[in-house]
Amino acid sequence: MRRFYVNGQAVPRFAKGVRLRHEADGSAMLLVPEGALVLNSVAAVALELVDGTRCLDRIVEDVVDRFDVSTERALEDVRALFERLTARGFVQC
């Protein structure tokens, strides 16, 4: 798989056929053409903020506000999430 680097000013958008779904039990999944990815709570919040206007830095700020996590850790986790999803073609940055 090709490695992607996503910078903080990138504005992520879901690729065609990809969407976020929340379940009745509070869990979330990313629906992709090949199936579904079960998300942890941080990934669910980060992807919930994908609206085509927020940059990655803003998404990281919102994750920090919602969770007891340092900015550095949130940046590392959120950037890794979006790099993986971009590499798989599920998100465009």
C-alpha cells in the first residue's frame, strides 16, 4: 500500500460510496464499497467532523476538546487514521 502524508491544512472528504453510520448501541462504522470498518470512539468522532470544510488541524482540536488526550497524541492518531483511509481510497484530502 502506498504511504500518504496528510498535512494539517488538508480538508478531508469522503470518497464516493463511503459514509459514516452510527448504530443504536452507540458504535460507529465506516461503510465502504467493500463492506464496513468498525471504528473506535476517537476515529468515530474524527470522521463525524468530516464535512468538506474542516481542515485536519481543526478536527484534531475538536478531538482534544472531546477526549482527555494531549494535542500531540490526538494529532498523531488522527493523522494516522486519515493517512490510512486516504491510502485505501476511502477519504480524499
